[in-house]
Amino acid sequence: MKKYKLLLSISLVISIVLSGCFAKETTNEALKVKEESKKRVVSNLEGFTPQEILPGSKSEYDMKLAMNEEGKFRADAKITITNLSDETWSDLKLYVIPNVSTPIKITSLKVDGKERSYTLEQDMLHVPLQEGVALNKSVTFHMKYEFKEPISGFRFSRIGENYYLAHWYPMVPTYRNGWNKQPYANNGESYHTTFSNFKVAYDIPEEYTIVTTGENRLPSGRNGVIHAEKVKEFYVGIMKNPKVVERNIQNVKIRMLGVDESDELLQEVFGIAERALTYFSTTFGPYPHNELDIILDGPAMEYPGIVTVSSAKEVPKEFLVEAIVHEIAHQWFYGMVTNDPYFHAWIDEGMTSLATDMFLEKNLSKEHYGSFLETNGVRPSNLSLNDYEGTLIFAYIYGQVPMKINEIFDGYSGRETAEAFLKEYVRLYQYKEIDTDEFVRFIKHYLQLEDDSLFEGWLKLK
Ligand SMILES: [Zn+2]
């Protein structure tokens, strides 16, 4: 962690790389080999049935979040959790990620109306149950807690007078051979949740506005209730007098919230977001929400219906453009098609990087398809987060994957085939979970591949 903090202070570019979502090198034309010998793909998906990875748990969140004038928070999370696995549950394990960076004071924890004992260590809340929970049975988990946001938190921090709250509530993991709760890691996303419905009531000081995964007016007013359906998580930003640019495009309200950028810069960056949303909606299928909020502050990261990228004043424009396009592409690859980012991070990051590069090539005439330093050695891109020491995740997931995926599509009419492939991929797998084996099964069927030779050396297959 110290190493990350040091690096963060050294370079803004590296700081975005370390955000765990977006990483690119800006010049790598030499690595792109253009070939005109393209095979045409006439894919026949008749008879192909997607085999989704089942979540094993289902959750419905009913929460309250109150912030006072001193920036202290009180929260109340009531979650109805249903067992969809074939095992009887004897305990609950939930992510409480803010506890990694700031003490979380739990004032009450009940299951089905009764106070329960628990342990909270790092981001793991463990609650033994007195009675087992069988298939299709539910429990009501209810936790009241308090916290103060740290200034140096990771995706959960106060920056100036603004408060950014990712993962601010207890999050229910998927369940497969036990709770799928992996150790916290800061080199990627070590949490994995399934699609859920959320209701969040808020109460904030007068001079602030809330901006979230769900739809809300701007300025939000002191209090209200926000809903979001079929989303993996619920992000909250609480900002003081943000600069806002807003326009509707294809029935989607795009809002960009800056801190102190000039109007000119905001408008320019906003134009890129508009073009990216238009291209992705047209190419992959409709954007899944009525609103897209883009906060220009903090690390580059995707959340459902809202993304964050660094302030437009702090990073080179070229880098910012790519970051915005990348985080918007995640709304399809993460937001709609899901994968476990601890074990299969390469899938959503790989498809997002491919989509980003396709946008840059088509709309900004830039060639940019990943890069990989040979000196890192041969290692697959589909290992778990803890198999990549230090910053190696950036070489193997953000570098090797787009490069290899692009090499594959380059042999099949390039971007044209990649666009058609991703459109089918979203259509078949939306609101489903995919893993490495299923992804390979699909792409082999789509490109009519006879064997695994195109994945040799960069994917570890069974
Ligand atoms: Zn990403």
C-alpha cells in the first residue's frame, strides 16, 4: 500500500493506472501490425445457448444515508438476502470495504430482527446464523453504522469539499462452494456482486448535491429517495457546487460534473462522452439507464450509471479522453455482462479496452491496441488478482489482453467483426455472468475456431 501511495504522488498518469480500472500506454503504433488478409466471418449462432454462471444469492437493498455538517455519516442498510444455491447457509459473509481505509462503527446488527454477534476484519463481515437458510429462503440483514470519510481512501474518500462513496454499504457476495468472498486487494476489484435492486433515502447538508447510480435531479435537494434496478452496486457522490454540463442524447441524459475546470474544457470533454455513448449504443445495443453521470474528480473507475475520471485540469487531455471512453464502455462490459473481477478480470477489462480502441480508431483515427513488454515473461491473463505481484496486473490484463484480442480480430476483418461479435456478446449475455471457459466457448463458436491455438500462451484453459 505504501508503494502505491508513493507512486500516486510521483505521477498522475501512474495514479490513473493504479485506479484498477483503466491503464494504457499512449504511444504504441509500432506494435500494431495491419494486415489486409482478412477472413470473413459468417457466424451462425443457431443452436448456441449461453451457459451463465449462476450467482447463488439474490439481494434487495433498502438503505438510508445521512451526512451532517461536519462530514460525518450515519447509514442504515437493510438487505433481504435469498439463498439461490444448492447448499444450506450457516453464516453470512459480506464485504464492508470502507473498513479497509477508515474505522466503521457498527451500532446495531440484526438478522431477522434479532441482534447477532459478528466479526469485522479488513473488508470481511462474518455473521454466524443460528438457523440454516435453505434454497429459496431469505433472511433480513439489518446493520446501522457510522463513519467519517478518509482523505486518502481508495475510491472512498473526501477530495477537497467533495465526498466520494464507492462501496459504502455492506455488499452481498455471490455464493458458490461457500461465500465467494476473496481477500481484499487494491490492484484491481476484489469484490463481486450480482445484479440487485436498490432504494436509498438520503439526507445531506443544504449546500451539497448528491449524484448516484440511480436517477436524481440536480441539485438534488437536502433529502429524497433514489431507486436503481438491476445494478451490481450503488455509487454515491456528494458534491458542493459542481460545475455541470448536461445534454440529452438518444433519450439518455448525460451529465458531466467538474470541480473547477473551465467551461471550454468541460464542453470539449463532454463532446467526447457524447460521441462515445452514441457509438457504443449504436454498436452494442442501448445504454441500460436513462442517465449517465461523469464526475471529473478522483481515480478513473466505472460504476453503474456513473463513472469517475481525473479532473480535466490534472491529466493530459489525450489520457483523459481515453479514460472517459474506457469507463463509459464498461457500462456494457461490467454493467450489463458481468464476470468475477477477482478471477476473470481480463474479460470485462479486455472487452472494454477493445471497445475503447474501436471507438478511438473509428472516431478519432487513432490506432491503439494494447501493448505488452516481453521482459515481463510469459504468463496468462486469466489468473486471479493475487497471482499478479505489484503492478504486473497492468501488463497482463490491460496490456496483453487488448493486444491479443485485437490480433485475433485482425485476422477476421478487424473492427467490423469485432463490432458484430461484441453486439452478439451483449445480446446473449446481458445480465448474465460469464467466465473464461464460457467466453472461449462463445468466441470459438462465433469465429468457428477448430482448436485453442489462438489462446495459447495468454489464457490458461482447462
Ligand atoms: Zn477498466
